[in-house]
Amino acid sequence: MTESVSETLHGKASTPQLLVSVQSTTEATAAVTGGCEILDVKDPSRGSLGMAAVSVIEDVLGLGLSVGVPVSAALGEVCDWASDSSFHGGDGQPTAALSHLSFTKIGLANLIHEKNWSTRWQDTMSFLAQLLSPAADGPRRQWVAVIYADWQQAAAPSPDEVVDHVLSCGSSTENQIAGVLVDTWSKKSGRLLDSMTVEQLRKLGERVRKSNRFFAIAGRLQTHTLDALVPVHPDIIAVRSAVCRGEVRTSVVDAEAVRQLRTEINNTFAADATAKRSPENGSACSGLPVGAAHDQF
């Protein structure tokens, strides 16, 4: 967590970091106890990126800061925020009390027919960034762009459209996009690999990492699908249902389930990491900064 983002992964390799989405401090404690590296706060009853109550985000952030674990938060969908920037999907607006969130994300569902969807996205991020860091000299907000694998069903921009826009954004822009997450919008109709192939994910990840951003995957991932995902080389694996009791995302996070998944990720991706470090592969790794995923969080 203390590695500098100026270092690079050239010639190095690591297993993906584990992000666990939680809806309370009790769940956050279980996730940390189980060995997750990143906490994410959401309300799963409100959808893929359902925003939790501000008080819940504050409490989980406080816990994360106390134990040195980065915390992120979902802020709903762009369409949840009306043209007057009022929120129509949660309990209260983000405040400066959340300024220490390591990163934030907001979805693009129902924007497929909006010609200037990227402008609306940027404007919404700018408004939220002002709420989170009102001081002129406050920290610049780190955002994660979210691609919905089932983008047609979500009525969202396509994966390539989102990545094209991300790559067009310079690092000096007001809304700095630190990474890209591929997730599923519907949590009922399928899993990540039901909507996108491993090759499609690999190519997206390659484009993202070449821009010095991290690449994360989610979407009702399961332990038995980890082997198939090795060629994707994700920097972060994000889960909720996989570590909930009974693998039901509206149930509660279980520390032992987190521990088992962390072990499986290590075991599954260890051979891949060793291969990338081998002399014959040379500098096979991407230019993602060492700890970039962690330092951005």
C-alpha cells in the first residue's frame, strides 16, 4: 500500500488485489478480517452501483482509515442525478466528510440514446467532486469508469465507447479516471462471462493498462471461474455475492468466505505471475504503476 505510483510493473508481477463490496461496518470488519485489500461501499438492494446512505459510507470509511485499508464508494448512476444535480436514488448527497475516499464510481445505465452521454457523465462527476472536495486545494477526485458487460440490457454505452472516452481524457483533466471496472448491470440474468468473452476482456484490459490505469473485473464472479480469467490479467477482482453467506448478494459478507477466495486467487494467479517474471518472457508486464491500484484507492 505504500509503494510509489512512480514505480512500474515492468519486469514484475503480482496477483490481483481483492475488493469486497460491503453495506455496513460489520461486513467491512469481516472483509478485512478475511484479507481483502480494498473495501467498497454500496447498497446492493439499489442495483449494481447502488449508493449506500451517506452515514454508512462515512462509517466504513472511518474503519478503513483506522486499519489502513483503502475505501471506495458507488454513487449510483448518472441518470440518478437530475439536471439540477439532485439525487433520486439514495439517502442524502455526498459531503466533504467523504473526501478521504480513495476513489468513487458512477454508472452509465440508460444513457445509450443520449448523444452527449460523455459530457453528462463528466458534468455529474464534476458536481460530485465539488461536494466531496469543496476546497480549491483539496485532493483531486479519483474516478473509476464502469463498463457494463451487459451494456445492451443496461442501455449503456458500449465497452469500446467507454474505453475510447477514457483514453481521450488526459491525466491533467479535472476528473481523473484512475481505472476501469467491467461489471454486470443485472444481477439476475447472468454473470460476467455470460456477457463478454475472455478475449474481449483481455483486449479491453490491455488497452486500459497501456494508458497507465488499472483494470478491474466484477459480475457475480465465482471461484471456479478464476482459471478462465487468468489470461485477462486483472489488477483487481471485485466481488460481493461470492463472499456472502449462501452466495446471495443481499445476505451478509462472511470472513471465512473472503479468506477462502483470497487464497484461491493467490493459488490461481501465482503460476501466471511466475510465468510473467521468467527471463524468457522479458518485460511482459504492462506499464501499470506498482501499487497503482492500491495507491489510487
